[in-house]
Amino acid sequence: EVQLVQSGAEVKEPGESLKISCQASGYSFTNYWIGWVRQRPGKGLEWMGNIYPTDSDTKYSPSFQGQVTISVDKSTSTSYLQWSSLKASDTAIYYCARAPVMVTFGGVPGWFDPWGQGTLVTVSS
Amino acid sequence: EIVLTQSPGTLSLSPGERAALSCRASQSVRSSYLAWYQQNPGQPPRLLIYDASRRATGIPDRFSGSGSGTDFTLTINSLEPEDFAVYYCQQYGTSPRTFGQGTKVEIK
């Protein structure tokens, strides 16, 4: 069974750093992209970026470029999302999801399936 | 950036009725690279449809997707109680990937 299991909820203060994780199992980790999506409380879905574990090729949304860092550890089939200095506006649920390689379209990532269970990040003083 | 506008914002229907959800793009979605997701409260989204009209594995055939270019539709025939949820469209043909703002299907 393909599964993405995310790390637990975090409560942080503004200015703190954070790294959350997404561990994949049940498939070949390097054959699919991993994407990250933000959902603020009561709001919709926002694409943050995708990473290809084979070579760590990373594509960021302009809205998140420079605000977060997406990385992978192939040895543990884990992707990470990290912040160097959190803001209250980063309070949200963060989802990781698997995306297929669209071989007929230059190898870019496709749709998201499946999704992790989400990690709630609360930033408050 | 492609802006996806979903309508209506909320759809009030009864079990057994048919739902038609619209997703309109600000520019043509390349190769109909559009997906639909369902999200229930407290749950992650679930893929329903990809490539505009292909059902994901395990999705009941009462869910169907159609459309191309800038106009796409998700149709749910004969709503079941578990179908009352929020639905999002997403395009993955152009970067940045974008989502619509969602349509809530609620029980009338």
C-alpha cells in the first residue's frame, strides 16, 4: 500500500525554525515527485512546490520561493519542508503528496495522489 | 499564473440528486491537465479525476469529469451521503500549479 506518513503537530513561536517530514512507503521513492500543499484554517489549497527525489530537482511556487526549503533524504524515503524563521501567517496544515512523472510532458509532476495525513503547524507567541 | 474559478461556491442538494461543479480557467489548461479532489472535514484531499476525465483508482463511476481548454465540469450522479464535502480543481499543465477556491456540496 502506498503511504505518506507525516510528522506530528508543532507549536512554535514567531522567529523559530522548523522542519517537518513526510515518509513514503509502498513504492519506489525515486520514481515519483513529492509535492507540498498549504491549507490555512478554513481556507483552500495552495501549491508550495515539488521535488524529484532522484536528483533533488525542486520547483517552487513564486509565492513560497525563498520562504521555505523543500528537500529529500533518499536513504529514508523522506521529504522535508523547513522554515528558518516562522511567522504567525505560517499557521496552517501542510500536506505532502505524491505526483507522477509526466513522461510525455518533459518529466514534470502531474496530479497529487495519494496525500499524507497533514501536519498542523501553529505559530503563536 | 492560471487562475481557476470554481462555481458555485456552495451547492445545496439532497441525496440522490445530481451535482454539476464548474471550474473555469483564466487561460487554456495545457493538454487538459486538470484534476479534481474531494476533501471531507479533518481529512486530506482525495484524488477523484485526473487528465480532466480519467477516474482515479477506486473512485465510483458516479463521479465523472469533462471539459477542455478553459471550461471543466465535475459531475456526481445520484449523490451519496459521503459525497457531501468540498471539491477542488487543480491544473498541472503550467507552473505554478494552481487550485480553485473550492465548491462545498452540502445537504439541503
